Amino acid sequence: MILLKNATVVNAGGMQQTDVLTDGEIITRIAPNIECFGAEVIDCDGKLVFPGFIDMHCHLREPGQTHKEDIRSGSLAALAGGYTTVCCMPNTDPPIDNGGAVAYIRKRSAECGNADVLPVGCITRGQKGEELAEFGHMKAQGAIAVSDDGLPVDSGAVMLNALKYAKTFGLTLLSHSEDKSISGNGVVNAGENATASGLRGIPKAAESAAVARDVLLAEEAGARLHVCHVSTAESVDIIRQAKKRGVKVTCETCPHYFAATDDEILSYNTNAKINPPLRGERDVDAIVQGIADGTIDVIATDHAPHHFDEKNKEFDYAPFGTVGLETAFSVAYTRLVLTETIKLSDLCRLMSAAPASILGLTDRGRIEVGARADMVIVDPDDEYTVDTAYFKSKGKNSLFDGWRLNGSVVGVIVKGEKKQI
Ligand SMILES: [Zn+2]
């Protein structure tokens, strides 16, 4: 039993000053001045308590690339960032495209006992974009959603079938929307900074045109679609219009798309090489607006760890991606809440409640009697400088290294158990 005293509890619906008691794996009581003999008391005076954050989109690299990250290090990094549930993408080696591979991830997650790791299964066998993977078998073994993330599903016909198939199995389809014939071998956002740096550009339409296609296919299929890592003004607008006419589309963005512009590439910092690429100021403004008006449902990390040697290359040859699990909350809190763009309850919706609802995780995403006792305690007054040397992740490739941020995670409870962070 754990008793949180004097907590400022933040739910998507609002905030309250209260005590929270857990017993076993669930929250059993929420009221002021709870006394409970035998419970471990945590004084939360001056702290915020959120439902544990849920990351719909991260790369934990197991199996096959465990020099970059593995389930243990990734789930520890998740805890350090306040995440109690994370969904790992299936672009591993081999890809997670069958029930056996899904079961392996669930088993590893249980063995590690850190954040709950929920596997996302492939849309297509081997992520080849041709034949659909066995959605039913993967779901039976614990797949929470399907995605070919890292790669788009090039064929519209395959994508349409995948959306219908996902609907039949009640699985959410997470789309990496990219037209590879447009992005080609580009490495940064096409625009002034690409020209100035002499790096090959990726036109924004590589994302926006693919988002438009996927939205129309979901509309045709009457299926639900979740668009990953939205980064352009046009994508936000397409999704905003689609929602208005009743298409069942949701989407996510990542901290790097609202907190940074493609100015970051001018120093040839390979940690700023991300796909989709960091964009210009107009797009960053549109992402922030999309978050503020609710068009963007979720903040996910797209945590993409790489080994130092892999990123320590010429810009053209370094892999895409930044780590994000250990900085997402602070970046969002600093750049969105402290700037009064959104409220704390909105942040809870973006990082806990909405991911839970989109994924059908009915037992979490809120602090309520009967809900899973997954909670994160945050010190809103802490201010610190990001230092990747202290990261739990094997990946030190953080765009945010050296940034000054506010708000830090000071405690995490998973299924009623206090974790070391
Ligand atoms: Zn992706």
C-alpha cells in the first residue's frame, strides 16, 4: 500500500488537492486527509501527480540491435521520464511481424518489471509493404496496435486493406505517413537551411501528401487511423478538416517538432537529423496551434536510440532519430505549460488520457478509484540542464542535450509499486 499525501492530482478533466491510496495494483481511495496504518507514505506537498505517462511510439531495438537499446534499458529510461506504459515499434531485426515475436516482447517486459512495454506488430510481413501480417495472432499474443513505422506502406491498396483488417481485429493502425518517392534521399527539411548547409532537402509534401492519402483511405474504409509524428502545417490542417467531417483520425506530434526548428541542423549536429525532419518556424507555430486547439491528440516521443559511433558520422551517413523518453515531459512542460499555451490538465490528456483511449487501455490514463495504480510524481519547480551522461537509455543521441528545462520527474509508481528512478 502506498499513500500519497497532499498531492496536486492532475487528470485530463481537471486538478484537485488530495491524498491518494493504492492497495495492490489499483487506486482504492482518493480523499483529503486519509490515514492508513501500514501504508508507505510519500509526501507530495508542492508536487504534481499525473497518471503515468503513456508513450504510443518508441523504438526499443530488441531484438537485433541491442547495442542501441534493449527492453531493459528502454523501460528504465521510460520510468526515468515518468512513463509507466510504452509501445515499442516493430522495426527491429527481425521485425515483430508474428505472434511469437509479440509474445517475446511481452515476456521480456514482464521479466524486466519496469515500465509496461506493449508491442506494436507490423502491418506487413517483414515490413515489406506487400502481404499483411497475421493481425489476429499478434493481437492474441498481446499486440496493442499495428504499424510499419520507420517505413510507410507505399501501396495505397495494401494500406486500404490494412485499415479494413485492423478495424476487424479492433487494432489501432499507427501510420508512418511518408511518400518515399518525394522524400528520396533527403536528410533535412527542404528550405533555406537545407540550401545554406548544402544538405539534401525533404519537401514537406513527402509527409503532407501521404497524410492526405491515409486520411482518405481511412475514410473510405470507415476505419480508425492514427497518424504518427506530425510535423507540418499542412498535415495539421488536413487532419483538422478530416476530424470536422467525422473521419476517425487521431494524431501525435513529438517534443522536437514543437520545441525546435531546422536551425538546429546548421551546426551539422547529427542528433538533429530526424525523420520527419525538423521544420521551419511556420510549421512549429502550426504544430503548437494544433496542440492548443486539440487537433493534435497526443505527444509521443518517437524515442530513437542509436550508438554514439553511428551518430558520430557525416550528416549524410548518420541514422535518423533522437532519444526522447527522458526529456519529453520537461520539454512539454517548459515549452507548452509554462508559456501558457496549454493547461496542466491538457498535458495530462496529451501524455496519458488520450493515448490510453486511442489504444483502448481502459485501466489507465487517469487517477481514479479502481484505475491501475500507475502514477508519476513531478517537481514543477525544479530547473535543470539536460545531461545525457545521466540517461538510463543506452542512446545518448539527444537533441535536447545541454538544454535548460523546467519540471522533473521525482517518483514513479507502476501497478502500485514504487520504482527506483
Ligand atoms: Zn516513423
